[in-house]
Amino acid sequence: MLWYLHLCAEAGIVVMEYVDRAMGTMIERQDGSGHFEEVVLKPTVTVNNSGMVDLAAKLHDMANEKCFIANSVNFPVRHQADIQVF
């Protein structure tokens, strides 16, 4: 989220609200241990300018490339963003 908000600020996008409902898929082994197979971030982002919706959606890919957490885990982190206008 922090990289995303930073990139939006640099691009002149005013984010009015950001709510994320992340979902993860875990694989559990027979011994009770396990690991995440994938995480999907499902943010709902509200911006104040309808002309910025496409750019706001595209910035999620760039934020994912720069994200410290996404770059530190051994499973994919994807985004399914919903961009709304205030």
C-alpha cells in the first residue's frame, strides 16, 4: 500500500480511500505445517478524478515491483484492484 500511495502522489492522483481485502491460498502438509501458495490483494481505491482511473489501476503493477514485502516472499503476490471515483 505504501508504494502504491507514493506512486499515486507522484502521478498527481489523489487517493481518497484505500481499503484492501487480501486473500491467501495456503497449502497444508500432513504434518500440520504449510506455506502460502499465493496472495491476492483486492484493494478498493477511491480517487477524486475520473480521468485518473486507468493510471490508478496501472500503478498497482509498478507498486508490486517495488514492494519490499512482495519482493521478500517466495510466492506470487497479485492485485485485483477496483478503482472508484469519489
